[in-house]
Amino acid sequence: MQKVVTVQRHIVEQERLYPKASGDFTGLLWDLTIAAKTISREVNKAGLADILGLTGEKNIHGEEVKKLDAYANERIIKSMEHGGHLCIMASEENDDVIPIPEEFPRGKYVLMFDPLDGSSNIDANVSVGTIFSIYRRKTTGKDASVDDCLRKGTEQVAAGYIVYGSSTMMVYTTGQGVHGFTLDPGIGEFLLSHENIRIPLKGKTYSVNEGNTFTWDEGTKKYINHLKESDTVTGRPYSLRYVGSLVADFHRNLLYGGIFLYPADYKDPKKPKAKLRLLYEANPLAFIVEQAGGMASTGKERILDIQATGLHQKVPLIIGSKEDVLTYEKFFNNR
């Protein structure tokens, strides 16, 4: 009979690798799984409840806020603020940091999250997801500050995502490999389904919005054309697989290999504009992919080496199988 391992049991076993662990980190991840289950429930009944559509508001990025975005954001905040594990939070949906209310105890960890990535697709029943990143506090004193959030990705102690699709799956790393858990709705538990995930060194698919071709730099254009040519290894060109939901595209490539690209907009070559958020999207996914043997880059530099200077800083993101990302960098830097 196959051994059944819940995510809680797995987290505890991972924590045992650190003799000085206090249990706070385990409690933090436990609270996150509770929030994920709640969001999963609402996503799965979205077409039956008054939770589709827009709130009528816009977030800091000028994007219209979906009702489910707002729900997921609020659900995570309320699930995490009272546990005593966190000193501060920051969300893609909030302009500023989210302090822990005075009435709750403070902890030593920092939580950064994108509550519902890909939510523009939710009305069409396309997979969406939650992305999270965890750091240890670095400041001293009673209250944490924005400086605790503006970090390099190399300082993360954990990162993960929950994808809400045909099944709900949680994937996370604490720097000891990448593991995936599928939610069993019958018992309400995340069960280990993908142990020690390793991304293939080279893939056969690429994920990019080719509608943006006219905004790309010359190196990116040449690289995509290269992928469409006959490959000397596979004997055929790469296949395009693009959902438009970062979590969904990343999750597929993590399991099967491939590359996801969201290069900067070079309509004005002097002022290229990036789209994806360093702290809420690029850093956590970069930590995961590197732990799985992959690579994440802007084209010029390793994502995890970037020092964050703003809560909503944006970067180009090229992420996936290591050989594919290295090949992209050659095209990008020789354009």
C-alpha cells in the first residue's frame, strides 16, 4: 500500500532537517494551506456564486480588480495575520506593506504573495493560482518595515504556489528540493503526489505571448524564430504552449520541461518596460525552478541576484529548463 503523506507531515519532516527549528515555520505554512483550501473552494464554485466579474476598482498597477482577486487577497491576509508567525506582509494587490495588527503577536517571518495570478482568465474557467514567498525578518525593533520586504531572492527561506485547475495542487520548496501536493477533496488534505520534482535540462515547448512580437528586442525575436526551426536533437521545432496564466504555464514547464518568456517591451528602446513583479512572481518562481534544476534570468542577470528597490518593481522573466534559458541569453546578449 502506498504511503500517504500530507503536506503538514512533509513540512514537519522537512523542519527536522534543522535542529534549531522552533515550529513557527511549520505553523506558517499550515496557515497558508488553510487559506489555499478556502480559495480553492471559492474558485471551484465561482460560476455558481456572485464572485465573478469586476469590483469596479483598480489596483496599483492600473488593472481592474476581479472580485475573486479581492476575495483571495483578503482571505490570505485574514488567515495569516493572527498566527504569530509573521512580522509583516506585502501583496501584489496592496499599494503598501501590510502590517500585523497590534492585537496579534508578531513573528520572525515576512510573507510576500500574489493572491490570484491569472485572474483575468477566471471567467473563462482557466487555471489560476496563488504565489508566495517567505523571508526571515532582518530589522530589529518592535515593528517590521518595508526594508524587510525589499530583498534579494537568494534570501528566501521558502517559496511556492497553489494552482487551481482540474485539481488543486500546491508546490513548494524550502531549499531542500521541490515537492508537489494534490488536494484530495474527499478528506480535505493536500497529499504528496510529486516528490522531488526535477525539470528536464531541455524542453520541447515555449510559452510566450506572440501578440507582443512587435515590442520585443531583436535578440528575443531571433530566439523565437530559432525555436520554430527544425531542432537538431528532436528533429522538429518547438511547440507553442501558452495559457496566459503564469502559474499554469510555469507549472506545465516545471513538470515537462520548456521555457516561459515575458521579455521587456522595447517600443521605446531607451526605456524598456517590464511586466512581471519581482517580489510576488519572479523571485518565488525563480527559487522553485532553481531548486528543481532549472534557471531564471532577465536575459542579462540571474533573477535571484536582483536587489529589490520597490515593492512593485517589475522585471523581464525568462524561466524554465536550464539549457533553454542559457540559449536565450546568448541570443539576447548578441542582438
